[in-house]
Amino acid sequence: MKVILLKDVKGVGKRYEEKNISDGYATNFLIPKKLAVPAGSSAAAQVKALKDQEEETVEKGLEALKKGAAKISNLEVKVNMKANEKNHLFASITKEKIGDILKKEAGVTIDPEYIVLEHPIKETGTHQVTVLVPGGKGIHFTLVVEPL
């Protein structure tokens, strides 16, 4: 049976791929769990429309990311956080917090999935943060964490 996958299914395929799957697996598992729809159904046309719409949204998001990354290139962003006497932060700074800081301080929206951190920032000081732009190189900016 030919189906179009609605989500990534381990060992079967990726989202929006059309796959030829055994009838029993498709009708007893994939379709009831809403992981796939039959390829010839009206739902398949809706899935194709959703795929096209999602691709268009992703392209617009990448354009905005490239513009935002150009704005923050070699930028220095300062943030004040609560820290103890040994300069250890009470709350670590994650990719999501860096995205919020950039939006607040620099007016740039960067999706946290494009921010590269080996581990959350847990100390005050100067930190280099990289933003990976698909199809390009990494853009670096400086995050200065000062104690309150």
C-alpha cells in the first residue's frame, strides 16, 4: 500500500515521503496513529499542500535568519544576571535565553536551533556565541555576562 508519511517514522522514512508499505502495517499501525495517510486519498492532496506551505515558510524563515545574522555579526551584547561571589550564575544561559536576549537587546529574532553552544553558559564573563546560517558560515557575536 502506498502511503504518505505525516511524521518521521524510524525505519520507514521521513515526513512527507511517499512509501510503499505492507498493507497490515499501514492499516493497523501507521494510519490509526496518524503517522501516514493513503497516497490516493483526498487527505494526500491536503498533505501535499501542507508540505508546500511549510517549505515556503521555511524559506522565508531562512531569509529572515540571514538578515538577522548579518545584523549581529561582530556585535557585543551585554546582559546582567544574578551570580554568586565566585561568578557562577544562579540560572544558566541556554540557547533559548540567548534567542530572547538577542530579540530584546538587538531587535533580531534568531531561532534557537541555529545557535551553537557546547553547553549552557554558567559563569559571568565574555563568551563567543556562534549562529549557523544554512548555506553559509557561522556568524559570531560576543555575549558579555555581568553580575547583578
